[in-house]
Amino acid sequence: MAYYWYKAFHLIGIVVWFAGLFYLVRLFVYHAEAQEKPEPAQTILKQQYEIMEKRLYNIITTPGMIVTVSMAIGLITTEPEVLKSGWLHIKFLFVGLLLIYHFWCGKIIKQLEKGENTWSGQKFRALNEAPTILLLVIVLLAIFKNNLPLDITTWLIVALVIVMAVTIQLYAKKRRENEAKLNQENLVNN
């Protein structure tokens, strides 16, 4: 029975953790783009994003990570023989990368607050796709275990990365075109 409780809260923790990570880096995008705004909007927006980032990281994202990891430890205690499985070692590698990503986001929050981070909104958009890839690999490993078809999975991940990169570039192009059009309209109206 303990296994099911651990598994349920492990899944809940994963949902909370990833929701926080996805939204956190989206806030980084807006925070970086606030630098381009005129005063007083720039200061107001930056202060608001700093509050939102800290609260999201400390109240939602980090507790989600703690629940996920602690429930995973609980799961392993109920079935310690799973530690001999090759798929789990690979999953641990990707979870390790996710933990690094999590704490790196915490570092970015501090850098943004101090005005030391020079990343553009475009770079943060790309960074925001990293947990998607990690989530995909981690879930596939958990579901397929030792039966994960590596050839199909590799092509799926490569295709996903290409689609995300193209989408980010197309979005950036569209934003530049819209800004140019808006600037042109402002020049005509003034």
C-alpha cells in the first residue's frame, strides 16, 4: 500500500515541479524583455517579476522538487531491487540534469535581481524548452523501462528539438515584423 501512496505523491510532485519550471523561465522571458521598456514601466515590471519569480521558485517549484525526490526515495525503499535496473540509472542521469536546471534557475533569479544577467528574452525562450525534453525522456524511461525503443526515441527527440528551434526562430521573426510594423504606424501617426 505504501508504494501507491509514494507513487501518487511522486506524480503530483512531478506535475507541480514542472509547472513551476515551465512558468518560471517564462517569467524570465518577460523579465528580460522588461529591460526594453521605458521608465517607469521598466522598474515597475522588473520589481513585479522579481516578486513573482521568488515566490514561484520558493513556494511552488522547490517544494514540488522536494516532494518528487522524497517520494522517489520512498518508492525505491518499497522495491529496492529496482536499483539494479539499467533504465533507472539512465533516468537518474536525466533527473540529475533536471536538478541542475532547477538550481541554475535559482541562480538566474538572483542574477536578474542584481541586474547581472544579460540573456535576451529569445535565449530564455530556448532555455524554456529544456525541461520539455527532460520530461519526455524521463517519462518514456519510466513507462517503457528496459523496453524503450532507442531508435524511435532518438529520432523523436531530434525532431522535437528541431521543431522547437524552428518555432522559436519563426516566433522571433514574427515579433520583429510586428514591432517594425508598429514603429512604422507610430511614425505615420506622429
